[in-house]
Amino acid sequence: MNKLLAEEIYYNMVLGRTFELAAKEHYMAGDISGFLHLDIGQEGFSVAAMKAFEKGDVFTTYREHVMAIARGMDPRAVMAELFGKAGGISRGRGGSMHLFDPSHFFYGGDAIVGGQIPNAVGCAYARKFQGSEDGVMVIFGDGASNGGAFFESLNIASAQKLPLLFVCENNGYAIGTKITRVAPFEKQAKKAEPYMMTKEVDGMDAVAVYEAVREAQELIQAGHGPVFLEAMTCRYEGHSMSDPGTYRSKEEMGICKSKDAIERMESYLKTMYGLTDTQLQGVQRRAQATVDDAAAFAAAAAEPELSELFEDVFCKERVNASF
Amino acid sequence: MLYREALNRAIDETMAADGTVVVLGEDVGLYGGSYRVTEGLVAKYGEERLIDTPIAELSIVGNAVGMAMAGLRPVAEIMTANFSLLAFDQIINHMAKYRYMSAGKIALPMVVRFPQGVSRQLAAQHSESYEQMLSAVPGLIVLAAGDVNYAYHALKYAIMSDDPVVFIEHELLYNKKGEVDFDADIDPFKARIVKEGSDITIVSYLKMVDDVMEAVPQVEKELGKTCEVVDLCSLNPVDYKTLEASLKKTGRIVVVEEDHKTGGYGAQITSWAAEEMFYSLDAPPIRIAGEDVPIPYNRTLELAAIPTPEKIAKRIAEWGKTNGL
């Protein structure tokens, strides 16, 4: 990975963690409400996957703040959405779990576990139909890989040879249930093996994730059909802010945090490109300033007008059928 | 022209006019559709645009949502309403919600065609109606085609509309004959006055419109009064203006629906009449609906479970007599 890209990924990872820590703080302070799912620990995966799949469409889950920002969405608009303000990316109507930005080919933000997978299949069909080669990436958790939507999608994507990259972000837990208690194996890629090429990557290694996603997209662009990638990750926080995470031992969390993706990226930058601690601290200060600015923007942003309650239920101008 | 031919023509014309229209569902392509609605289209537009799917309803609607997000105009066919229950997550959580949750950034120009109702001895898992659930979901347009001309125009509208539409068809109407006025300018959201009258407004939709029309001569003969028959056509949004005008004229309203009475769609119409039109009413609004039982296989029991022209006529005549007609 070249220096510029490595620095870009590192900045976005630090920005992501700083953003999530600020979100946590503002949740505790009551500025953010509802469900808030933090990506702390998984930023390496989130950022590298977005940067690697720069061209093409992305569908993902409700744990998507870091991905949305890495994809190019303004941190101000993301934070304001968490605050429920009119300046939010979804004008305060979606909240933390529903960030959408078709101008960045980012389709949410789905809070139904596995529900976005069939949508990504449809999108991949459309892209193939339209002659676009870049394909679609759908990200979901290990928990979603036990549902019907997942299995139906493997079947259809494979039968139709769709340009679709399935990415299972396996953090080992479906909310509070250890995956091996509800699935017969720890690695979920096994479920996809009869249908398509599968690969595994260390999700705590951003460089490896970047390379694995690039490689997978190149296969898809070459007309290979669907590919399945499983990234093993570790979530440091509870499933959401309402989960104290008592089901994981201190030992387990210790092992988990020893693989920290940000620290790993720092040593990569130091070893490969000779970056100094001072330079890394500069990146951290830049990230902190961006998040402080986003939080200040969100705090000062206006509430949505009450009239917005009724907006966008349907389209404004209905198409006249007579032609 | 038959109802199914009118639907076929609507799909055919929109597919010819707009290359982004695609059809997907079980047996819609090579087989031609289980009710022959898509017959002949695969020869014209190819398998890429007439997509035969596996028997996986969640994916049929879920994939259509993704296609619409990517700029196509998918027309998804559910083989029969009961199977749609497997797709209700996609219909309610995705199809109906994305525009609102994304503050209008995502449009879903898609249609789910939805054959439903009591056909002939198909038993409880192939005979239901779900307009009551669908109409309770903000973000979905729910149209119900009870007439051949309406079916043609409304389906064309639905396919070209940028809103997600559930297009309900009744399984016993596919071979119904009717005239289509191809040049007519039909507003799909406007209720249809099937027959004018001055003393009772009978509101219905889908196949029950035909049953009501069969019952009306008997009612008019017994009561010596005239009935106005309204086909609602659009179940959400509802054309209350047409209903209001009719009710102001007649002062009496009967709603006829095939579905089970408890929690049924018709309750929305009678509750509207009670809330909004109370001082125009000369009689209590009533509903004639199906029994609260799963639909049985046996033909006699099946007919006992739903309104028939005879039952409709009897009930309206009795109600009329006890309410000053």
C-alpha cells in the first residue's frame, strides 16, 4: 500500500474512533438518543473496506457511522443526524442506524438484521443489467448469516452470477450471543462455500482488509460472479449503548484489544514509511478538530420543522402514466 | 379484453416505452405467469427483463427494492397473497420506509403485483386478503383493480410512478371481460362510480364490486329505492371526496368486503363515516364482510365464509327496512 493511501486510511480510522468516542459522550449527556451502535475496535475493517471498494455500491448495517464518513459523507451531517437535527444527512428522520447517501453510492444503514442483503442482490442485478462492472458490496454481521435472507441471497447471486461481494464482518457475537452457540461453526464463510469463492481476512489488519477487498472487487470486475469475504473483527463496546457487555470476560477483551487495528496501522506507517510519533499525533489532532467541529455543528443545528413530519412519505410529483 | 390481458398490455406498453422496466417473480418468464398475466412478454423482451426467480418471496421483493434503488422500475409478482407474508419484512421495513428514512434521497419506483382473495376451493393457505395490513403501512400506495379498464390504466400508472405501489388483483377476475378505453385519462386515485343512485351508497372494491352489482337489482326491488355503487379503486390514499359527495346525497352507507370482518379494511370506511359524516347519516353505517374463520376447502363452507350476492342483498334489504327505507 502506498504512503498516501496508508495515511488516508489511518486518518479515517483515527477520525472514526474519535467520532465514536464523542458520540458515546454525547449519548451519555443526552444529546443523542435511541439506539447507538459503536464501531470502536472495528474501524480498521470499516475504513479499509470503504476505501478499497471506492467504485461501486455499498449496502451495510446499522453500525455504519465510520463507514459513512470513510465513504465521504460529511462528519457534520453524520453527527447532526445522530443528534436528530435538520442538518443531519437524513434530516433527523433516520438517526444513527439510517445514514443514506446515494451520491456516494451508500445505501444505508439497515436496522433489520440481514434485510439489506436481498437489496444488494437486486442492486447487483441492476448494475449488471446496466452494463456497469464495478459491482456491489454488502456488509453484514455474523448474526445475519443465520437468517433466511442471507441464504436466499447466496443462492440467487450464485445462480445469476451477480457482481456482488458478500462481506461478513464476524465479531463473534450476535448482540450478546456467542456465534458458536447458535451456529455450527465459528467461521461463517463455510456457509457460502457451495455457492462461490470464499476468503478470510484478519479484520483487525486494515492493510490486509484493503488488499482482500481490492482483490475481490477485481475478480468481480473480471466477470467472476459473486465472492464471499469474511473479516474476523473485535467489537470493544457492547452491541449498543444499552448493552453493558457482561457476557465477555476480561481475558477475552484483553486478547481482543491487543490486536488493535489503529495501533497496528501506526506501526505499519512507522516501519514502512518512517512516520514519527509527532507526525501521528498531528493526524490525531486533525481528527479531533474535525470531530469537535462536527459536534459543535450538530449541537447548534436547528430542529426539523414540524411540517417535515409529512415530507417524503411519497414523492412530490407523481408521474403521469399517459404516454 | 380480459382483465389479465389488460394487465399484460399495461406491462407490455410500459416495457416497450421504458427500457428500465423489468418483471420478476415465480414463473413470470418462460411459463408466462401462473395467471398468464406475463404471457408472451419473454419472447419480446428477453429473460433479462422477465426474470424467473426461485420460490423465495423475501428475495423477490427485496431484490426489487435494490433494483429500484439502482434506477430500474421493477414489477415484482407475488404468486398469491399468502406467500407474500414471507416478504412482509421487505414490504414494510424496506419498500415503505426508505424514502422517508433517507429524507427523500432514495426513491423506489416499484410495483408489487398482488393476486389475492377467495378463488375456488384453494383452502386456507391460498385464499386470503391483506389489504387491511398493507393499507396500514404509511409509505405504500395500495391500489385494488376491480375493473378491466381500471386495471389497465392503474397498472400503467403504478409502473411509471416513483412511489412504491402494491397493486392488488383478485384471482377470480383474471378472466373477467371488459372494455378498455385506451385513450381515457384515468386518475388511479379516484373512486369509480359504478352505478348512480340516490338512497344508499354501497362501497366496495375488487371482486365484491361485481357481487354488489349482482345484488343491487334485488335490493332496489325490495326497498323501492336506488343504490349508488362505488368502487374504491385506491385503498390508500382513499378518495374521501367521492365518498362524501355520495353520502351527502344518499345519507346511508354500506361497505362490502370479502375479507374477515374483525380488523378488516372496511372498518376504516365506516369509522370515517361515523367520525366525519355523522350529521349526514340517516342510518347506522354497516359492513358486510367475511366470517372470522380460515377459508375452508369445501365449496359450501367456502361460500358460507364470504359475502355472496344473495347474502349482500338480504342484509342490505333487512337493514334498509329497519332504518326507514
